[in-house]
Amino acid sequence: MKTRILHLLSSNAFSGAENVVINMIGSMSDEFEFVYVSPNGSIENVLVEKKIPYIPLIKMNPYYLNQIFRKWKPDIIHAHDFRASINSVLSLYPCTKISHLHQNPIWLRQINLRSLTYMSTCFSYKKILTVSKEILDEAIFSKIVSDKSFILKNNVNIQNVINSSLAEHNNLNYDIAFIGRLTEVKNPLRFIEIVKNLVVQKPGIKVIMIGDGNLKDECIKKIKEYNIEENIKMTGFLKNPFVILKNSKLLAITSNWEGFGLVAVEAMALGKPVIATPVGGLKSIINDNCGSFCETDKEFVERIIKILDDKSHYLKLSEQCKKESMLFDNQQEWVSKIKELYQLEK
């Protein structure tokens, strides 16, 4: 009988963590029985397309989850990020539980209600996985859970990224791309502020923003307020952003925090230098050979202009990006580590 593994997520849309879970299920469904459980939302469209078993949640609370768990009877609950992990423990359902942290929020580094709540559940997890060493290095409770935690860096299928970028034809070209949820975490408003400053020096600069979120209306308002509607195009969420990313010169990341930074590796796979804030897992991805870190808006503007204006420098960065991205293409090793983790429970 196959080990039954329930992936629990608190998000209902497709993004980095969801992509990782879908890859896990697709890579190991021959050996394990999986189900994907999350609040109902647009993620269902992706799961239906991938033919992944899905249980939509009406609400995310321990009592309701316990009912779901008792009905499906998982051997392992693989919970992703903090809310799902905490609720999996509070459900009191008796099985092995794994907490998989994809994010590195600022509150995780301090003693507060949220960090204490998660810390109080840590003894209930068989393992705690993090997608970058920075999450473990910076978490306030890292020493307490050192014996059960380990790093499982995300795998990026570089050839899939390249193939996806060639799936459609698009003649539109952009100087800068922003790809991410329009939420506080990704700080799209700061990105718009940077573009406003860039326009002063490069009036014709072309920018694309791909993503959706609760800050969408505020982003639109800012773009109008700064009178840069001719410079910035917003697409909303795109199932395949790589077609547009392929036709962009570089990627800018203004995140307040990042667990891993999947989009940075994907951009590098297409030869796009990445200019970013030095946060979380990005610090283990980006270096001077493939991009740059910036603390201030002024630094962002200066680095972007240098890359756009210096063709020789850009080409060197672009070639190195492709080489560096291959370091994160480790599907076989990644799958092997997860299988080993699951098989401990047989």
C-alpha cells in the first residue's frame, strides 16, 4: 500500500510554493498517494490541468481540518508555511507532520505572538524543512529545532523554463520586468517609485509588471499619479510569464523578504540579470556575476542604467546568468531527498 501524503497549503492561488508542491506530486505519484488541500481559489484550475487530486477547503481551522484528515486518512501531513503548519498540529490528528517553510518574514526573526505560536508547535513536527539557509540562520527559534530541521533548496527545471519561454510568439520588448504578487511582501509600490526615478533619466524606458494581488488598485493609482502610464504595462497574473520575460532585458526584485527567490533563478535561466534587495534566499542566488544587490532606490536606478547602457557588460552578465542558474537544476537529487524523508515513515 502506498504511503498517503496530504499537502496542506493556506493559499488559494498559484505562486512559488504551489509550484514546488505540484512538482513534488508530479515527480513521485508513482510511489506515493497524494492529495492537495487548500482554500478554494484559482489554484484549482492548475490542479485540474495537472490531474492532481484536490480537496478545496471552505475554511482553514483545526476542527474543520480534523474532519478532512479523518476522512482521507493521511500517513503524513506535509504542511507548507506557518499557518498551514500550525493548523495541522492544532487539528490533533494523529499522524506524522512535516513543516515546510518557503517564506522568511521579518517577524520570524523576533520574539512576538506569531513566532511564539509557531515555536510552540515545533516539537510536533517530525521534520522542519526550509528552502534556504537564511531562514534557519535568521529564525529566532533555529537553535531549538536544529536537530529536526534541514535545508531543501527548491529545484528549478531550467529546460522547462526555456521551453515555456518559446511556447508563444511575442514581439513586445521591455527593459525591466517585475514578476510577483502585488502584495506587501513583494513591495510593488517601491518598484513603481524606482521606475518613476528612472523615467527622469530614461523617458522612453519600457517596463512590464506581471502579477496580481491586494495592492493592484494602489499600484494603478500610483502609476497614474506619477504620469508613467506610457512606461509601465500591467498584465495581471499570467500562467506563462516566461514568454514576456524572454523579451525583457532584466528582472527587478524589490521584495521585503524572500524565502528562496524562484523567479530570480528562472530569469537567470533566460539570461536576464537580476537587480534585487538583499533579502532571504536571494543572497544565495545572486552575485556580481549575474546581477546586483541594492539597498536604496538610488542604487537601483544607477545599477539598472549601467546594465541597460553598457552592452558589453550586459552580455557578460547574461551569459553568466545562464551558467549560474544551472546550479539550481537538481531534480534527481531533490526528489531523492524528499523520497528518503517520506520513506522514513513506512
